[in-house]
Amino acid sequence: MDQSTHSDPPPPTPPPSAAERHLATVASQIRGQIVAARRTRAAAGAPGPSLEQEVRDRIDRDAAVLSVERRRQIAARIIRDTVGLGPLEDLLADPAVEEVMVNGSGSVYVERSGRIELTEARFCGDHEVRDAIERILAPLGRRVDELSPMADARLPDGSRVNVVIPPLAVDGPTISIRRFTAIRPSAEAMLAAGTLDERSLAILAAAIRDHRALLVCGGTGSGKTTLLNALSAFIAPDERVITIEDAAELRLQRRHLVRLESRPAGLEGRGEVTIRDLLRNALRMRPDRIVIGEVRGPEALDLLSALNTGHRGVLSTVHANSPLDAVRRLETLALMAGVGLSEQGIREQLARGIDLVAQLQRGDGGTRALVAIDAVVETATGVGTRPLYRRDGDLASPDAAPTL
């Protein structure tokens, strides 16, 4: 067997020092007392001091023998674990961190510049991971339990969160956080970074200005949402834009913007609002543009229907390995709607509705690049693609205006 196909196992997580264990124990005890006292006062309708003041008072009373610095560390840890995400707070404060991955309480990994690293951050136990999960989901009206052990959510800064708990997560609760900063790269910044070049940017900018329907495809973490954000700069400022997402990640810098977000069913199985529901409603909101964060289900059929009934310039993303694969995937998703339309009928709507497909790829070192742009065309079988741009090719003269 070729040994080169096997990667080295990750290094073992170093055990916490005695000082770290003591700090965690004291902080956990005082935090438990504070939480119990605040719940009792809340139930009785009695006012109390601010969290920060109560933390300081408790530490001064119960840990007065510790140094000023140790008391400061305990106070910071209690507040962090009570209203924040515990040991993840320091990682999320690092702008270089692109993704945070919690694999149970014992190991936390991050991704920086496309490389995954094991960190020294750790939770004291699975109960602390569950507490962090609850603080993420509660403001959004979502929760996880043994009957519904998976959930998607977002942080206030727009970062995407996925959580899985036992029994599905065998080794303990897991949290995956895809970072999205408040400031997104502009088209010029993506040009400087090498994600786009002059020719691809010219084609895409012309497509947006001409109200062409654009689909951005690529793998996870290839930069699809980032590209949509950058391309929104080419939408006329007087246009009404409606965004539709599972978790609100898009940060379009526009004044006339309506952001819609789907909602899962509640504990009683009611109240679900799907992307498909939001898309249908958006068509009644007088949109000039509709931007769908990702097409991943039967809403693909509603999208095609909208594109074939006068709603031009829709932007969206889809997971696919090439422009042609993206078209085929959209066709498959539209068939999932189960309304009895023939494959040929859906292919005809695809060919007439989607104008361009742009493909992004992520390199081994975390670099992202737009590698292809295809036009969607009708063929003898219904739909296909025609290359307009290849990053490593010369399909058109760089000096010529792009023909769409």
C-alpha cells in the first residue's frame, strides 16, 4: 500500500497545567453561584447588580486570597463563559482565523491562510460546549436536543455556524464556525489578491450591469459568497435588492436592501419558512434584483420560473465542480420540486433563464481563484455551456470587449 496516501495523526492535546485547572475550577464554581443567584432573583422579579459588578463582588468575597492578576483572569473567564463563547472568544477575535472547528471538548482547531492548526484552546467538558451552543442558538430561536441533534445558525457578525451533538456526534458536541468579517473584499481587492484578473472582472461587471442571471459555483470555502458581495457593487444604486439565505451571510453595501432569512420548524414541528417560501414572497416585493445565497433544494424550480417571467439579473451560488456540472445540478434540484414537469421542459427553462456560470476554485494553500466563466446555451438536448473565459487559456483577446 502506498504509505504516502496516509497523513500523520494529529499531535495529542497537551494537558492543562495545574494553574489552568485551578483557575477553571474557581471560575466554574463562582459562575455557578452567580447563575443560580440571578435565576432566583429573576423568578422573584427582584432587580440585581450588573453581571460585571456581581462577578467582581463574588470574586472579592470568595477569592480574596488570590493575586489581583489571578482575580482579573477569573473575572474575565466568568464573563466570557457566561455571555460569550468561552475559549473560542480569543480565536474569534483573531482576524487571521478563517474557520474554527470544535471536535468535542478536548480539541479545537482553526484554519489560517488555508492551513488547519491545533490550538491550545479547550473546554472543561462537554457541558461547556453545550453551553456555548445554547448561547449561539438561543438569540435565533433555535435549539438542539437528542431528537433534533443538528442545527445551522449564525453569529452577530454573520459568521456561519453548524453544530452537531450526541448521539450523532460520537465523540462529543461539535461546532464549526465559518468566519465572515463585517468588511468584505471589494472587486478591486479580489483583483489585487489574484482571485480575479482584469478579463474575468470585465466580463462579470458587464453581466451585472446588463442584468444577466449569474450563477457562481465552486466547492466549500472557495469564495462564492465573497464574490457575490464584491459583484453587488456593480448593481445600480437605485435598484431594490432582496437577499434570501438560510443564514444571513451576505453583507451587501447598499441602502435599498431587504434581507430575508429562512427558519426551521419549532419543537412542535410548525413554523418552518423555507428558501422556497421566501423566494415566492420576494417576487411580490417589487424586486429589481434577487440574490439567493445558495440554491440547494426544490427552490431551484421557483428560481427558474422567476427568471422566465420577467425577473432579470438574479444572482446565486451552487456547489458544483464546473459550470456544466452547475447547470446539471440546478436541473436535478428543480426536478426535486416534484410538480410533474418534464426534464426537457426544465432544461429549456434553464437555457433561457440562466445566462452565465462562474467557477471558483480553492488552492492547496488556501488561495481562491475564478478559473472559468461559461455562457449557458440551448443545445439539441436542451441545455449546455459555452466557454467565455478560462484562467489558463486564451479563448478571447484580452483587448476585446467581452461578448456575452
